[in-house]
Amino acid sequence: MTDRVAATTRRNCVPSMVMRVAAALCFVVSFLPAPSGITAGVAAASYPRRPIRIVVPFPPGGPTDILMRVIAQRMSELWAAPVVVENQPGANTAIAAARVAKMPPDGYTLLAVMDVTMVLNPITNRNLAYDPVKDFAPITLASKNTSLLSVRADVGPKSVKELIARAKANPGKLNYGAGIITTRLAGYLFNREAGIEVQYIPFSGSPPTVQGLLTGAVDYIVDGAATSLPLIASGKLRALAKLNSRPLPALPDVPPLAAAAGIPALDDISTWIGLVAPAGTPREIIDKIRQQIMAIYAEHAVAEKLEKSGITIATSTPEEFAAFIASELARWGTVIRDSGIELN
């Protein structure tokens, strides 16, 4: 399937995006009314009293899964209560999100979300079974991760310029893979800015995307760093460039695309991960979860483990997270509107 301009996509996604941005901006102001009475305070004081589930809308092994398992393990130890990760992939994270949206707002079922869940699904899917603004209470941004443009080390080109030259010499014959909408869009933007014509091959998450590159199903991938790092270290994959200019300690020698190929338009693309609860969850519980995550991130061993995994810690208040989501809705809505790329 090729990325192509579709007028119907532009007409359908723009009004939806505008409404989402407006709703999200209102959400920044008053996303969660302060609970009143004794019930919420008592619930927060005794929280947690039973196991907590963190639903991850991806298969095991990807960056979201890695991060949430680190958080869940440490939470379990600090709270002396089980905190378990439950993987439920499917429909670009929409299946898990729709399920958690209907859970009781008691803090015992949480959802790991990312740009796909809270921003790109709402823009591109008119029949979404959840509302990212109305159905969830933001807890915190958890990470902002670098994506890589990678190839197989044995047969792939040794630089971005060499990849572009190879694609231009074989128009329409090369293909790229991505596992989420964000990395697909990043790949589309790279192809557009580089002036190359390639085929897009979809995958259901980071591990299958990397496996597709290893088996030769695709010529290059755009994917989060976390899944690729062990294979880059072992010499099976080669990272040609990163899609933002922030330092990546695990791969200090990998240049940003702006330096590798003179493509500044892709100098600030990150996949981000956050944590939300069903709407109506008491603010005291929201704050208790966030404070625990902040304490976990402050531990040197945790920070070092995540850094080695290619995961960059990021935090926020609930209000800051809501504002960030609103800004991302506006940003990616513009990209999709201008490109006309078909995503469904």
C-alpha cells in the first residue's frame, strides 16, 4: 500500500481535529473537578487496597511495555501491593483505550497511552469508541522517546544519503516499515522531504517492525530506539539517524536527520508515553499515583536502567499533560491535513 493524497481524508479529519483541540483546551482549564466530601479522601488515604492493573495497548517487548513494567515492579515493592502489566494490543491502541474508559474510576485500572491513543486516533478515526478528553483523567507524561531510522547492518546502506540515493535509483521498489501511526507519519515525512518514492508496510508494534527488518520484509524502518538498541549493539541493525536533536546517551554517535541529510523538518519528532485513569478518578488518587512515579524516577538505578533502554524520562502535572495533548492535536492535525495521507 502506498501513501497517497486523499481529499476525503482531508475533509474528514480537519473538523474532527479542530473539535478535539477545542475540547482539549477546555480540558486544560478544568479537566478534573476537585472531589468533595469524605469519600474521596478516605479512598485515597487507603489506596491501594487491592491489585492495580496497568493496561498496555501493545504486545510485550516494546518501549511502552518496558517502561510500564519498570514502573509496575517498583510500585509493587514500594506500596507492598501487586501492580501488574496487562498487554492488550489491537486497533492502534483503541481496543485497550475503549475498555479502560469504561472501567470504574477508582484508580485500580490505569492505561498507558501515547501519541497514537490520545492524538492521532482521534484525528484519523471518525468512529473511535472512546473520547481521549472526556473519558480519561491525565496523571502524568512518562517519557518522550527518540525514534530511529534503521537498516540491516549486513545489507543496508551505511548512511542516510546512501539510502536516499538507493531509493532514487529504484523508484517504488524499496519499502519501509513502522508499527504505529506516529512512526509511519515520520517515515512519510522523511520520504517526502528526501524526494523518494517507496512502499509502506504496516506492522503491529515495535517488535514486529524490527523483526520485519531482520527478515528482509522491509528495507528500512522508523521505530522507537528501545526495541532496536540490543540489535544495534549486537551488530545486526544499523541506526542511520535519529528523528530529533536531543542527546541519546545509548547511541551518542547517531546523528539527527538534520545533520545526516539536511532534513530539518524531522528534527523534533518523538514518540511519547503517558499514564491516565478513567475520568472521574478522585484527584487525591491521581496525585498519589503521580507522586509515586516521581519518586521512582528519582531513583538512580531506575533512571540508569531506562536510559540504557533508550527511554527518556519525562514528567508533568495532570494539567501540563492535558495542555501537551492539546498542542499535539494541533500539530499533527496540521501534518495530516497538509499531507492527505490515508491512515485507516
